[in-house]
Amino acid sequence: MEQLSIGQYDLIYNAFSFAFATLAAATLFFWLGRSQVAPQYKTALTITGLVTFIAAYHYFRIFESWSDAYTIVDGAIVATDKPFNDAYRYVDWLLTVPLLLIELILVMNLSRSETVSRATRLGLLAALMVALGYPGEVAETTSGAWLWGSLSMIPFLWIVYELFVGLGKAVESQPADARGLVNLARWVTIGAWTFYPVVYFAALVGADGAMAETVIQVGYTIADIIAKAAFGVLIYMIAVRKTGAASTANAAAAAAK
Amino acid sequence: MEQLSIGQYDLIYNAFSFAFATLAAATLFFWLGRSQVAPQYKTALTITGLVTFIAAYHYFRIFESWSDAYTIVDGAIVATDKPFNDAYRYVDWLLTVPLLLIELILVMNLSRSETVSRATRLGLLAALMVALGYPGEVAETTSGAWLWGSLSMIPFLWIVYELFVGLGKAVESQPADARGLVNLARWVTIGAWTFYPVVYFAALVGADGAMAETVIQVGYTIADIIAKAAFGVLIYMIAVRKTGAASTANAAAAAAK
């Protein structure tokens, strides 16, 4: 790889630290918030916090790996003999990406059978998407990177289809107060997740090695924060609103007796 | 930078350790206190603790970075080849400063739409203020530092206006018991936050490099402790008083039946 400038190195270093702080703080926010939602939404918040917890752990490791991979000699960034471990990201995604889809399904509070079948199908598709992307990330050749990246797009597009067409009816059946937020959560999933292949392919087509590395690392970091922490805040808000809607409905039913 | 004296180095070192201890302890205080306030104030205390949690994390990193950045040779402080990472502060502020304004809005318990619109506007202004300050902090030239610092003052003054004029009516509608504290929290925000530009510009106009560094590091540390931990204690007291006022009102209503 071409040599990173100190500015590029520092930007990536600080982005990793920022991601760790955000994801760790988000984890505690979701778990503390469990006490404020109705029982049927507690599991959704538990998993929302698990996702950010797992990601915070991996950003801690990524930060350490990045620190160890470079050193400053005479004011220039020089690689040490410990290479930066890119696999942490894919290990993280293998765990967190299926869980992200499961938390969206859980907060929708569908029937038990629908929850199980949709969560299983979306979870497996997400794991397949990540597993196909990794050989592309570490491919020696550009054509290999294109091949695996393109294969990974197949489960990705299937997930998009499931979220929009498959879940369309389920979104309509959400309480009015929460419907807009559930819809927004679907869009954030698509928007943030599209960012990953964009970063992946942008790094393939553009720029020199050091700039490509900077785009990949900072781009994935921003996408992780949006897809996990910001998405989690939406899940939390949906759970709180649906809890409020349920207790208003109960109070009205009690008053009508 | 001119050489730091051992006294200056130690003062900064101990200030960072003090800040970590204070912010970590404050975090636990706020989260343990969640069980003592009414449900509508729990999120405010969750976020109050998140702010000090994020800041404690960053002071831990700042402390480590400071330790690594200098060494003692023949009784004198000498910089190592690992530069002190000033960016941690700005990364911290980018997260915590919007959250600080949001915790003040949340503890006021306004209508949902007013909470969302005010929290969004104040949060974005705060993030903009921090983002404009950073290029000034790392500027190579004094004129660059003045330019960015001055630009950062625009959102700052807008926030001050929002807190005083925009929130004026909302403060009047607080329970009598809590109104004084809410008002004080506004003043602490203005007072502590004014400290940051004062430190920033004081370091620009005055003193040699080592003294400027000491003023900046110790000044920002004191401002962080007041703006986050001491301000958080006010938020906690407001939540406790309003919980008391609500239960007194409920008891009176029950007695009148």
C-alpha cells in the first residue's frame, strides 16, 4: 500500500475511537431503556444493545490493531511488521447484521410463527451476504474482488425485497403512532446498508492505495454507526411509542367498563 | 512548542486523572439515581450518565496519550515521537455537547413535538459549533485559529439565544419547586460553555507555548467537569424535585376525592 499521510492516519485513528465511544454509550442507553418499555419489547432492546456491544468490542480491537500496525518515524507513517487485521469487521458483521434484522422483526411484534420464519430467513440471508463479501475484501486480484462483491449483492437485494414487499403488510398493521418510525427504520436499514457496497466498490475503482484505505475505513465506520447506533435509537423510540400506545388503549378499555 | 516544566507537566497529568475519576463516579451516581425518579425523567438521567460516561472514556484516552507523549530525561520533560492527540477532546464534544442540551430539554418534560424540534435544533447547532472549532484548534496559523474560532461563535451565540429567549416560556411553566433549578441549569450551561472560547482565545493571545498548553489543558478540563458532572447534578436534582412535586399533586388529588 502507498504510504498514509499523518492526516489520513490520524483521521482513521480518531474515527475508530469515536466509533468505540458511540457504540459503547449506545449499548448502555439501550439496556438502561429496557426498564421503560412493555415486556413484549424488552427482547428487541436487549438485542439492539447486543449489536452495539459486539460492535464496540470489535472497534476496540480494530483501534488497537490500527495503533499497532503503524508507527511514526521521522514524522512519517511507517507500517510495522504487525499487519492491520481487517477480518474483525467481517467477524463483527457476521454476528451483528443478522441480529439487526432480527431486532427490527422483534419490535414489530408479529405473530410468533411469522416472527420465527421471517427472522430465520432474513438472518440467514444477512450471514450469507457477509460471508460472500469477505473473500472479495481480501482478494488478491481486482477481478476476484468484483466477483465476490457481486455475489454478495444477491442476498443483499433479496433482503431489500423482503423488507419492502415481504414486510409491507406488517408495517401497515403497526399502531398509527409508530408506523412512521417503523417505515423510517426500514429506510435507514436500506440506506445505511447500501453504503457498504458503495464504499467497497468505490475503493475498487478509485484513487491510490492510501486514499482507498482511508475511504474504506472511515466509510465503514460511519456506516456502522448509522446502521447500529442510530438505527437502534429508532428501535428504542418505536418500543417506547408502542408501549405508550398500548397503555393508552388499556386505560381507555378500563374506563369504558 | 517550548519545553514544559515538570510542574506544568504534572499539573496537567493530575488534572486528567482527576477528571476521569470525577466523570466515572458521576456516571454511576446518575444511573443509580434513575430508580428514584418518575418514569418521565428516567431518559434524562440515562443521557446525563451517558455524557459523563463518554467523557470519562475520553479522559482515560487523553491521560494515556499524555503519558505516552512525554518522558523525563535528565530531570527535564522531553517530547517523545508520539504526539499528544488533541482530537480526543473534539471527538468527545461532538458527542457530548448535543447530548447535554438534549438532557436539559428532556428534564423540562415539554410536549413530544416541542421536545423533538428543540432537541434537534439545539443538537445540530451544538455539533456545528464543535465541528467549526476543531480546524481552529489544529490551525497552523494564528489567523486561521481566529477565523475558525470566530465562526464557531455563531452557533454558540445562537444556542445562547435559544436557551434564553426560546426556552423562556417553557421555564415559566415548570413547577415552582423546580423553576429556580431549571433557570440555574441554563446559567451553568452558558457560564461553563463560555469558558471554552475564553480558554481558546486566551491561549491564542497570551503567554509562551508551554504556558498556553497548560492553560488550555487545565482550563478545558475544569470546564468539562463543570459542564458535565456539576450540570448533571442539577439535572438530577430537577428530576428528583419534579418527581416529588408530581407525587404531592397526586396525593392531594386523591385526598380531595
